[in-house]
Amino acid sequence: MSRSDVLVDAEWVEAHIDDPKVVIVEVDEDTSAYDKNHIRNAVRIDWKQDLQDPVRRDFVDQAGFEALLSAKGIGNDDTVVLYGGNNNWFASYAYWYFKLYGHEDVKLLDGGRKKWELDSRDLVAAVPERAATGYQAKAQNPDIRAFRDDVVNAIGSLNLVDVRSPDEFSGKLLAPAHLPQEQSQRPGHVPTARNIPWSKSANDDGTFKSDDELKELYEGEGVDLSKDTIAYCRIGERSAHTWFVLHELLGQPNVKNYDGSWTEYGSLVGVPIELGAN
Amino acid sequence: MCGAKAGGPDLAGVDVASETIIQGSVTRDGEPVSGYVRLLDGGGEFTAEVPTSATGQFRFFAAPGTWTLRALVPGATVDRTVVAQQGAAAEVAIAV
């Protein structure tokens, strides 16, 4: 797999914007951003309402994912191009989620909504209509999702990459700084985790750095890429961005995203926690 | 589009006493600009980023200390240093 299989630029999107086999999907942390405007012909997936089980803390199940994609008019053989705000955090999360349920052809728009806006490209308010499909999902792929026990067992043996900001890693902040800081969990990080913020893998405009720069970043921070790696953040969306870098751009086979992340780990009774910087 | 409001968003409903708030607005020739504001920590590392509101405003919940705000708008990037403290909102007006 090469970079062009998983990442497209704005010119590619503009050239395929009317292709019925290409579905452009916006996924934002601010789920109302789509209402204001979006790339023409893009549909919305709401990461809270559409991708989370309404009762349990977990994803929608296989049947739920099939119903969602069918209703959005996404077919099994369609090319899905995801983009969003926040430097593609939630678009990366959706990318990982699509891969979890086995969708073959998914791509990210490099730079996401921010670069599109900063380049003053067209955005529209009109919502496209797509005919419903009969989407068939696969069972969740356990090779790319980590759970809390995987993380505890990885301490001191596998690569743990904490992609939050340095102040969240050290325990100074409990959440990204655009959110209120009052939280129930303890601050800090998983012992032996390396703090490699997701932002080091992206340029200011939200595009990903080159493969060479990315490889140098992780190796320079002491990540042995031959070992299995678990990435985590606060709720699993920034670590999905790093999962995309390691697994999709750099082609590392054994990388999992821990979507329970710090909101789960920092609330567990009895697990070890470390404070302080790298 | 209405003109830019002075200062950051309204603090009604925000627990100012327990938070360390950095907020303000981004304007060009006095008019609000649609763009993004990044918060960088004392080491210059990315900490958060928000889009500006329709009135050009932004807000962060940080920790006490010195921070850099970086406004990213079409065609321009502007940095501002700010010192934040708990219990008060540090207001920063950024003209690009």
C-alpha cells in the first residue's frame, strides 16, 4: 500500500466530486460544522450519534454499521473519502472505524477541512441525496483495536505511544485545551509510554509530513517499529490519526488504536500511572 | 456579517474560578476573520486548535503559564504571546 492509496489531495477530490462511486464524507468533532457548509456532494457522519452505541460505551455493532452506511448511500464497492476539522482527528477516527468493519477503499483528504478553507475552496450548504444501499459489513477486525488489558500487558514490553499534548501527558492538563478541564479521571500517562504528540506528524495546515520525516520522528523518539505498537490519547480520535500514520502511511503491520484511551485508563482502579514529562 | 465583538466569547455559564481561560478574537481591518487559532505551550508544542466563530472569536481552557497563540487565516499566520492565570480570562485581540 502506498500513500496515494490512502491519502488524496484537494485536486483529486475536485476531479472526483461528481463521481457516483466516490462518496465524500465529513466527520467533525463539532458535529454542526457540516450544517454551516461542506464540500459539495459530501454527506455527514456524526461521530457521536452515528458511531457510538446509545447506551453502552462502545461502538455501534456490525448490524448498526451496516444500517448507517446503507442509509448514507454508501456501497461496499464505493471509494469513501473522509475529511473533517481539527486536522482530520475525527476523520481519521472514522477511517480507522471503516477499516475496523472491513471497508476496502477508504481515503483521507490531506489537510481536511482546514486546508480546504485556508485555500479558499468552495463550500456549499446543499445536502446531497444518495439512494440507500444494502451495505454488508465484516466482523470487527481485532488486529487494529486495543482494549484496556492489552494496554496493561504492554507496559514495559510493547511500544505505547501517547499522542496527547505534552501537558496532558505530564498531568498538567486533563483534556485538550479547547475543552473545559474538569474531569473525573486521574491525570498522567501509562508507564513506559512515549509522548509523541499527533501534531508532530502534521504540518500547520493539517497535511501529513513526508514518510521520511514520519519515520525519523518515531525512530528518533525511541519507538522500535519492529515491535507491536498501541497508540492512545484521551478518547481515541487523535490516536486514530497516529494509527493512520503508522499503519497506513508507514505500513507498520502491528499497530492498534486504544479507543478507551485516557478517559478509561485514568479511571481504572489499581492500574499504574506515571506523572511527568518524557 | 456583523462586525467583530471586542474580546472573546461570553463567559456566562463558564466556571471561570476553576479554569484558566485564554480567549479573544481575530480581525482584519476591524472585521472578524474566518480561520483557526492554535495554542502552543512554553516549548512551542501544539496544545490545541479551534476554528474562529462567526464573530472571529476563540477560547481555550489552559493551565497557568506562558503560551503562544497562532492565528491561521487564508494568506496569513500571526503569533501572539499570552500569560494565563487561573480564575481570570486572558483576553487577546489578534489583528492579521
